[in-house]
Amino acid sequence: MLPQDVLKFSSDILTGIFAEAYPDPLPAGCSPLSIESYTGKRCEKIRIELLKLYETQPAIWEIRPREAILRVQPFEALSLRKDIPDWILKEGSRGGDIILDRQALEEFLNISFRKRRLLRWRG
């Protein structure tokens, strides 16, 4: 029977082997890794990238009541769509337009697009 988290199981074994063979404490990067922590790091990377795009290039975003559309070059869209979690993506993305579920995106980024628009409107 396989363990539920195969990545954690295998990285525990490898870390143990390295610890036996290496006389000093292992470097910080040499530690067991679970599927959950790996996924979290991957999500954090795209979260930071999307926040940066929103902060630095607000003109490429169209915020609608139920969705947010991110307009980038088609080659950029391919890599972004691959990294954005499935529960945020909506059907209909084409070319350089990435259609996202607004509520899910706001929760993922921990921001409110409505508050942002009000601040811009007030000047």
C-alpha cells in the first residue's frame, strides 16, 4: 500500500540518506517536502505575479461584476493560464485574454477590486 503523500514519503527517505552521509547539518533547502507545501509554493508564485501585474499594469485588467479579464500577449497567456489555479479560471479564455472568476480571484489575491475602483474614482 502506497502512502497518501508519496512526495513526503520519498523526500523523507532521501533526506535521511543525505543526513547519514553528510557530516554537518543539512542545508535548509534539503528537507522533506509534502505535496501540500509544493502546491502552496507554486500557488504563491502565481499569486505574487498576478498581484504585481495588477499593481503595475492596471490597464491590462478589465474588472466586471462576475469576472476579471487579464489582457496580455498570447505567449504570456499560455504560461499564465498553466499556473493559475483551475478554480479561478473561467471558460472562454482565448489568445491573450484570460477570463477569471472575480470572487475567486479576489479571495486568492486577498484584495477587493471594488475598493480599488472606488479609490481610483475618488482620485
